[in-house]
Amino acid sequence: MSSEGFGEDCLGWAARDASGVLSPYKFGRRALGDDDVYVKITHCGVCYADVIWTRNKLGDSKYPVVPGHEIAGIVTKVGSNVHRFNVGDHVGVGTYVNSCRECEYCNDRLEVHCSKGVYTFNGVDYDGTITKGGYSSYIVVHERYCFVIPKSYPLASAAPLLCAGITVYSPMMRHKMNQPGKSLGVIGLGGLGHMAVKFGKAFGLSVTVFSSSISKKEEALSLLGADKFVVSSNQEEMAALAKSLDFIVDTASGDHPFDPYMSLLKTYGVFVLVGFPSEIKFSPANLILGARTVSGSVTGGTKDIQEMIDFCATKGIYPDIEVIPIEYANEALERVINRDVKYRFVIDIENSLK
């Protein structure tokens, strides 16, 4: 064991109370264990989860909260048992940093479903400490929860893959949405939705984007390469697509009706919800008569995450990002709330957190 890491040498930005306002904060990380990787953080994506826990939306925030679970960086030290990583490697860390490693889910590399999983920030780790996220200068993580980022793939672009990317990739693979020629609907065009469009096109699907705002049309079609764009309130356009889609990925977190979308699915169609509206309501007939499936999904296990990163690197799939300095984090969170970002903020930790 190394004694390094016990000082207050990690610099981060933290929220101290439910106002959610972030400001500089110094704290200690755990010492580098035999199975740990010490990652100098270069970039961290900004996710709506950062809003939820900095502002205590669920009532379980453990202040001070250092948010951030879309982490990319460079390995600067490794523990004595670590063989997967070497100093200088580019790596990612996602939404969790620990799990029991013994249950059926851990054994199947589906650690995200482990009942003893530990979130990357605002979680309680096995030593009783509160985890602190990627709005910080470095992190110490067990090697199992680190992912290889090919050096040809930019670290800034890799960060959003660790949550936004895997949240849509995982259910798309599970429900076999990688079948060329099939049709996909994507509801909502934010950080998750734009990645669903990119994956859909990479899988060879015909992709229709549904949005409440006509303002997204041009970018959906020309920038992201969607095949069709529909304003969800346009009943004529919606009716014209009845029973035409094999799959729908719903990334919208605002409250919205479900029946208009359910009726767009073909028989045996699959509707996957990855957003968090306050309730889900639809007619049983829309589920039963077409023998349709409604499914939910969170991020993904370690096997899926590495597979997705490799797929993005091989296919040249990159999130659309706006790189910002840490000093802009509070404004960025406000803009995330107002859905004013195309399509993911990424904090340049390396060059702005001093």
C-alpha cells in the first residue's frame, strides 16, 4: 500500500448546500491500493445527474457534493496488482466505482445492477467514505471500473460516452437494435438523444427524431444525419407514422404523453425509456394489441461500456460537445436545466482547474 493520497491534495469544485452553487474545494482521496488506478482527470462531462445531487432533488445529497461521472483522464500511477493499465494510458470512469464483485450481476459484468454498487459521486464507498466525482483533479479507482480509451480517440469526446453514450447503447444492443434496415424513433434531442441518433445511423437504421421544438430540425437532419424529423405536437405527421417503427428510444425527462408514441410501433415493437419523467401513463390497448414491449434501462455493465468505447473509436462516432472551463460550471448546470446545450458540456479539467 502507498501512503500517498491521504492529504488534502485533490482540488475540486463542490456544492455545499441545496442551492447547488459550486465553488473550489480541497479534499483527500484514498491511498492507492494494490488494485487501484490513479487517474489524472483531463475532462469531465456535465450530466443532469450533476443537477439532481448538487441541488438535493432526491433528498439524499451528502454535502459537500463534488459532481461528475463522465470522467476521462490519464493514468499516472497503478497499484502493484494492476496489469490492465500502465502509466500514460488513457482511461474513462463512468457512473459507478465499486460493486460487490460476487453477485450474479457482477459475475456477468453487469455491475450497474449490483445492489451494493457504489456511485462515482454522492455514494458511500466500502470504507465508509463519501465518493466524490470528476469535477476534480484526480481520482483513485479500482481497475475493474476503468475503461481503456484508445489514444486515437480524443479524451474530451470520450467523457460523455461514460454516461450519455452507454445509457442509449446498452438497451439498443440488448434489444437487438443493431439490425440494418430496421426503423428507430428517438424522442428528445439532448445529450442522450443525439447519441441514440448516431448509434442508430452507425447500426444502419432509418432514424426518425421526435422533438417538441421545430428549432432542432435542421441540426437533426443535416448535422446528425437523421432520416426524418417530426414535431411531436403535429398530429398529422404523427398519424402518418402509425405502426411504422421497430424501436423507440425515449430520452425525454419532461412529462409527456406516451400513447401517441406507442401507436407508432409495429407489432412486436420495443419502446425503451431512459429519461425520467414523473410518471408513465398509456392505454393497455396500445401495449397489448400490438404485442409491444416497454422496457427501462440505466447505464451499463463494464463489458458493455468497453465494447461501446471501442465501437465509437472504430466507427469514428463522436458526441457533439461544448468544451468549457471549470469556472463556467454553474452557468453550464443552469443551461442543462434549460436544455440549452448542443449536446453535452465537457469541462476541460486539465487546463482550468488549478
